[in-house]
Amino acid sequence: MVLKLSAEMTGTFHYVDCGARGDVSKPLLNLFDEARYIGFDPELTADAKHDSSATYFPVALGKKAESLEFHRTENLNCSSAFLPNREFLDRFIYVGNFFNIRETVRLNVVVLDQYL
């Protein structure tokens, strides 16, 4: 299906990644000649990689502009505005500790359409 889509598509393909922390694998972008990657993560550092096909923004996205609590976890890739579901996570031996909350901070959230 993706190959069919790429063959029929014209113009620029925009891939928006909400939660772009860490090493980003973008294999889908390789299927499109004119592909752009836009990554959002409230905790991106100033040294986030930029290249001709990728742009990163250090902001949190949401359905409305507001301030909310953000829970930083032991594994920062598991951080979220949602509290971890311990009952569910404790079923997995090697995963549960990743979600232990280290601290909770307040973040300002922006709306994608308004931000861009």
C-alpha cells in the first residue's frame, strides 16, 4: 500500500513526528522523492541535528494551548504527560523500571496549526 501511495503521490510528503527524541529512523521518507521530516519534542536540545530534509522544534504539541504536567521517567524516551499505568507495565520484567518517574515539570503546550 505504501509503495502504491508513493508511486501516485506528487508534491512534498511531510512526515510529522511528535516525540522526536532520540535516534530517529525515517525509512518511510526514503520512499518519497520530495520528503520533509518535522520533529517535535519539548525536551530536544539545542544541538538537535538539522539537515536539508529535517527540521526539529523543541515544543510540546496538543489540541489546545495550555500548561500541563510532564513526567520525566528513568528512560527519557518514555516520558509523557500521562502517568504510567503501573498495573499494565509491571507485567513486563524488563520494561517497568523505564517508566519510573524521576520528576514532574510544567510544560507549555502549543497547537500545531497555530505554531507553524
